[in-house]
Amino acid sequence: MTPEEFRKEGHRLIDWIADYRAGTAARPVMAQVKPGEIRGKLPKAPPAQPEPIDAIFADLDRLIAPGLSHFQHPRFFGYFPANSDLASVLGDYLSTGLGVIGLSWQSSPALTELEEVMTDWVRQMIGLGDGWHGVIQDTASTSTLVALISAREKTSNYGFAKGGLQAEAAPFIVYVSGHAHSSVDKAATLAGFGTDNIRHVAVDADFAMRPEALRAVIEQDCAAGLKPCAIVASVGTTATTAVDPLQPIGAIAKEFGLWLHVDAAMAGSAMILPECRWMFDGIEAADSLILNPHKWLGAAFDCSTYFVRDPEHLIRVMSTNPSFLQTNVDGVVTNYRDWGIPLGRRFRALKLWFLLLSNGVAALQARLRRDIANAQWLAEEVRTTPGWRVLAPVHLQTVCIRHEPAGLAGEALDQHTLAWADAINRSGGAYVTPATLDGRWMVRVSVGSMTTERADVAAFWKLAQDCAASQKG
């Protein structure tokens, strides 16, 4: 494709995306295709000759669009928000179009220095102190893995350069909330701790980690001759957006010399609101922190900001310095290849730059406040409707609900919950994700799409009641 052909078809693609976004609300929220349906319509072998671009666009409409569940739909209430502000999309498009790779500062100085500034802007926006340093990773899963590897090496006095974990006298232990994201357990196993050495700490009635339970299990492990290593606290758990109390957890981490990592992947965006910063009380005791601007803030996926108190804990472990990447300015610049797992890095900072410049902090704050208000409205509607319950505190934009008709309990209630949630999704009128809480199924309603307004939440609430009523018989 020549630059002139790209110019023509690029305009066409932008028009397609704009039309898609403008018409998203008219589409069924969840894809209405059956398993294997799209694959069955695709050729079984690659084309020997090029196809005209018109045919590709036709397949985009015929095959791809019908197989999408629309995260940008105003009635998408599943998972967590995966916002993709169109200004940020332009930044992502530019990153791909430029085609530069961050191997070192010298390989593209603007890539590194814009990332330094963007992460510092985010640091200021969420109220972190000057002592934090940021880097953009792809996802929170990768960031948590990096944090636990850093914790492992700090605890072992950088044993990776010697015999690794195999040379340690006692197993290293990681402590997480019983409601921590599944990526935390995955990161702990990938970092070599082993599932037997992950402790799931008990939670309180609001589903937050209990500091006294944390202390008890750490003391128990110490008495057994094991080696406590790291604590992962959650600010905004996946199921309920529960908030682990950072002040007492931080004090325990300091007392026992443990690395404290804070997972605020979704809720971290809310820290741009001063009224929400109580959730970060004690954050300055942490060693590392993750938040995903590609969730609620509006950056195009993938864009996770990982903050660390002491970058040397990253650099000593992640550094790679082959001769072909060495330059005469390495001593005075940041080489982000030493701050994470990949050697080559995309120009992700452009997504944040476009997002923040085109919106401004005030507009972002207004949108988040709108979502929180809509979640509170829904919670009150549920609480005041007979047979319905709100199951967890509504700290942010996620409401956990259950319909509990008289006479239904246990497994029968679970089946009822899953049935009406599935009916909502199959209707195409909204999308929700069920989850378990205290061993029973419930439905998470995650408010936060950029186009979601009060009328969309009200329409969901009516649909939920209708679907639940239709399943009672």
C-alpha cells in the first residue's frame, strides 16, 4: 500500500469507525452469533493473491461487526468500563502509523520523554507524592507480575543473579485479599512463588482485607520458618470494588519488611476526584501501584500506568544492555526497556496525551461523577424494590444485585440469577456479567461507558425486572 493509497483508505476507515461509534446504540450489546459461526465463514487458507480493499471492507461489515460485543455501547454494564475515547483512538492510530519502537531513548527520544511527562501528569492527577515514578505497561496483569518479581528479588537480595528461588532456604510467601483479581494469583505463579505459597487473606463484611487476619497469617508463616515476601492490596476489587484499608496494611508491611503492591486497576481513575481519595489513605507506604487509564479514564486499550517508589528495584532486575543498544547518553536518560518485560515498546503515551489534552481534567472528573451518581441511583432503586437486594457497598460505579423471590434459595436461587442475567444478554438490550459472592451467584452492574446516561441505566433496570419476572415460573 502506497502512502497515497493509505491516505484514501485511511479516510475510509476513519469514516467507518465514526459511523460505527455513532450507530453503536442501535446494535444488540452482546454479539448474537453462535460458537464457530464466524470461523466457518472465513477462508480455510490464506489468499495466494491480494484481494481488493473493497472486499476487505465488505467482510468487515459482513463478518467482523456482527461478531462484536460492543464495549462502547451505552448499555454495556459488564466487566469494568473499557472506554476508548475517540481522541485517544487518534493517539493510538498515530502510534501505529508512526511505527517507531522504544528500544532506548535514542531510538525515539519523543517516545520516552512524552511517557515521562504523561505518567507524571497522571501522578499529579491522582494525588501521589513527588517520590513516585511511572512507566506505561500494557495491562495490570503484566504490572502485577513485574511488581512481584521486584518483590521476590528485593527479598532474596537479588537471588536471580545467583541460584534463584531454588537456592533459598525457605519458600517465599505472597499475601492477597480473598477478593483479589485472578491476575494476582497468575502473576505469583509466573514469578515462581507457586500456588502453595499464596495466602488468601480473610475479608470483612464489606469484602475488604482484614488487617488482623493478615497479621495473623504472616506471624503463622514466620513461626513455621517460611519467608513472607509481598502483600498485594486491592483498591476496587473486581467483584464488588471493595477497598482494602491501606494504612494498617502498610504498617504491617513496614513492620515485617514486605513489599506492598496496590492494585487499583479500575478504581485508580477515581482518584482524580478529591472526594474519592480516602480510598488511597496510606498509599505512600506502598512500594508499587497500578492503575489502568484504559478502563474508566478513557484511554484506548492497552495503557496501564505502573508507579514505583524506587525505580532501581525495576532496573536491577529488568535491565538489559546489549552492545547494539548502548549509547553515549545512557547515563543521563531513561531507558524504559529496563522498566518492564519487553525490550521493544509501543508509543503508548500518545493515547494519554491525546486524551488529556482534548478533555482536560475537569471534563474527565465530570464524567466519572456522572457514572458514580448513576450507580447510586440504581442502587437506591434496587434497595427500595421488594425482592431485590444490593449485596455490597457501592463505593464507585459497580452495583452488585440479586433478585430473591420468596421461596427460592441455594442452588435454585443461583439458577434463577444466571437465567435472568442470560436473558438480559441474549435480548441484546444490555450486557451484564454474573459473579459469585459468598458462594452464591449475583449480577454485577458496572456503570461507566462514556455514552451511558441516566436513561440507559433506567432502561437496564426495567429490563432486569422484566427478565427476572419472566424466569420466576
